[in-house]
Amino acid sequence: MTGGGRSRWSRRFVALSAAFLVVWQLGAFVGVPRRAEVTLALFGFVFHVVFGMAYLLVPSYFGTVLATDRAPAAHLAFSVSGTVLLAVAASGGVAAVGGIPPYVELVGAGLWCAGVIVFLAALLWSIRDNLLGRQTGTTAERAEHEWVDRYANRFVTVSFAYLGVGSYELLARASALPGLTDGYAPRITHLLAAGFVALLVFALGVRLAPRFLGVPAPKSLTAVVLPAGSIGPGLVAVGLSDGPAFVAGAVASATAFVGFAAVYLVVYLRSDKRRVGSGIVLLGVLCGVLGVSVGLSFALGPLFGLPSLSAVGIAAHRELNLLGFFGLTVVGFVVQFFPPTAGRFRGANERTVRLSAGALAGGLGLSVVGRFVGNPAVVTTGDGVAVVGAVGYWYLLSRLLVEIGARRTG
């Protein structure tokens, strides 16, 4: 597959991700059911950008190229249609009027899994001669990155395993297939979000951040982050929402999130190449620390006689991770790959990027605070501010990607 072909499909996945971010935030603002909101956030916004960037980065990070130019196209069709159907099926408000046949969720899950099969087959076939990641594609000029690059590669295939298991569980939940778990939706969400996305962000992030900021990632911290991030999600999914496995998984996940934040903070503070995107990533990883801290309180609280899961705490945990960690981290890395300042359109500047990201972060903060103080007006205001940020990000990114496509075909 040519470099231009890989870049073109990555741009399409990223552009659709930005559109899903707008739809997700509009849905949160008008009050769609929680399951529909999580579906739009995770399957629509987060997964599409992760898939797109994985097609671009994973083969090169394993010292090879994507083996086929057909997989991304088929995958995109499956994943978009599957996400839309899963979101419709999760929309209790629509289902209440009898408008959704019972097979919609099954079809959506089947399409989603078909896309995952294409994705995993394409990437695993591409790296089949180097599954342990000994070849890293690291140039001689960056020899100081080699150890971290090789170590991080080992955990990419672990994240792929989580994607496969989580997607199978999604299909089993909607069908007569035997599940590995009881089909409890939060278990599946943890397998997919923490097991696949977060672990892949950690594994690719310890390579990406040093490239953007020009400072090697600390080896000792990286050596802790990735193993903890690989075992935590599985234990949480199995043990949710009590018991030794849940506690151990929560501790391991918290260790991974805090460790990754420490890795990024060390690299960020030592760098003289800080840009607006790197600052947004820093804000995202700090939100991840807050989100996992709330989750850790669910596991450790009962050990000290404190209340366990609460609706407010669950909502804060969800929002800090989905919009905070995943959302801001994704936006930060994307605007470094596709800097709006490279565009020639109105608003193509760092100030607009800061305003958009600031609106997302500010809206998140208002929403979380509003939930804790029990003020729905503040929550609604926060959701509205986040919509503005999402639209701003979508505008900047979509305009730039259109220009890039026109330049390369002109």
C-alpha cells in the first residue's frame, strides 16, 4: 500500500471521528440515553481515530508497511454502519415508541465485529514476521529511543487481543453465542476502552510523545506502565464491581494511568519543543489520572467502610475518561499530526485550537462539578460548552483534511 493511500484512509477515519465527537456532544446536551452516549463516544469518536492512526503507525513502528490497500476501506464501511446501528439500538427513547426491531443490535454488533476482523487480520498479517516487535523502524539517529520502542511494541498485540475479546463479547451479548462473561455492558466497555484503546495509547504514546517533544521517554516508568496497563483492564472486567480481582485490577489500572502521566510530564517538562497540541495531551492525561482515581475509589472505598458505586461517581468516572483522557488526548495528538496552522482557511491558527480544546475541557469541568454539587443547570451549561468545542475541533480538522486531500490530488 502506498504512503499516500495509507494517509488518505487515515484522514477519512480521523474526519469521521471528529464528526462523531460532534454527534456525541450534541447527544449529551439533549439527553440521549447513557448507553447511546457511550456508544457514540467510544465506538464512534474514539475507535475511529484509533483505527485510522493504527493503520498509519503500527506497521511503520514494526518496521514494515500495511500489507493491503483494501482493508481500511472495508473496515470503515463496517465500523461506521455498525456504530450507527449500535447507537440506534442503545437509544431507549426511540425504542420506547416501538421503532427499533430487536435485531438491530445484532446486525450492528455483527458489522462492528466484521470491521474488527478486517482490522486485526490486516495489521497482524502486516507484522506477521515481527509479532514481538523486535524490529521497530527506529532510525540510527534516534538510538536512545530503541529500548522503549522495542518494549512498547510487545504490548500492541496485547491490546489487539483485548479488542478481539471485547468485540466477541459485544456480539455474544446481542446473539445466542456463548459469552466469556455474563454480558454486563460495563465489562465489555472496560475490555474495549481500557484494554484496547488505553493500552494502545500507552504503547504508542511512549513512542509518539518523545518524537513530538524531542526527549526520550524514561525507561523505568515505561517498564511499569505497560505491564500494569495490560493486566488491569482484564481484572477489572472479570471482577466488576467487587472482590479481589476488581481491587487488583483497579490498582493496576491506576498505576498505569498515573505512570503514563508521569512519563508524559517528564518528557513535556524537559522539552523545548512544546506546542499547543502537546499541552492538550498533557491536560488529557491529567484528566485520566482524575478519572482512574474515581474508579479506584470504587474498589478501595468498601475496604475502609466508605460508600461504593454512586451514580454521581460513575458519571464523573465516565466523563473524565471518555471526554477527558480519551477526548483531549486524541485531540492533542491529532492536531500534532494534522496542525490546523498548515491550513489556508479562516481560523487556521493556534488560538482557535486553544479555544476549541479549552471549550471541551471547560465543558467537561462544568459537567463534572455540576454533577457533584447536584446542579443540573451547571451540567447542561457544561454540555453546551463542550458542544462548541467539538464543533470547533471538527471545523478545524475537516477544513484542513479537505485541503490536504485537494493538494495531493491536484
